[in-house]
Amino acid sequence: MGAVVRENPLLIVDFWAPWCGPCRVLAPIIEELAGAYAGKIRFAKCNTDENQQIAYQYGISAIPTLFFFQHGTVIHRVSGALPKEHLDMQIRSLYGSSIL
């Protein structure tokens, strides 16, 4: 995951697992937001079952959890299946003029 973080100035990583109900609720919202911000923000998924070491490294204790990166640094994290409008508001607040 290190290369993905380094190579994408604006990145949102969705930490999830296939058995997680809230993760399945969040997935289509993430897909919609990824489409809306295509070319501006990179969205990635990290299956915590298959990548337990990465989940441990980032201190994931609940899923779904979204990490917001800017130039390789975590600038925000949020857990739970939040509504699209709430996530979009956070994206605009965090990345501001970088996504206009």
C-alpha cells in the first residue's frame, strides 16, 4: 500500500471486509464519490482480512474506516457507513481548492 500512498497526492482508502454489513452499505457510496472525483482524488480499498498487517499498521479497530491522505500523510479518518452527503462534505472540507 505504500506505493499507492506515495503515488497519489489525494487518496482515500476504504478499509473493509467482505463479511461486514456496513462495509457493503458504504461500497456503492464510495463508488459514486470515486466517479464524481475521478481525476482529482484516487480511491482505494484495503480488505482487512487479506491485509491484516496493513490494518494493524494503521490501527484499524473498526470497519469500515476511511483514511484521507494528502501527499502521503493521513489528514483525517472516519469510521462507519456514513451517508454520501456527509462524506462529500468532509471531502470538500479536507481537500478544498485542490479538487476544484
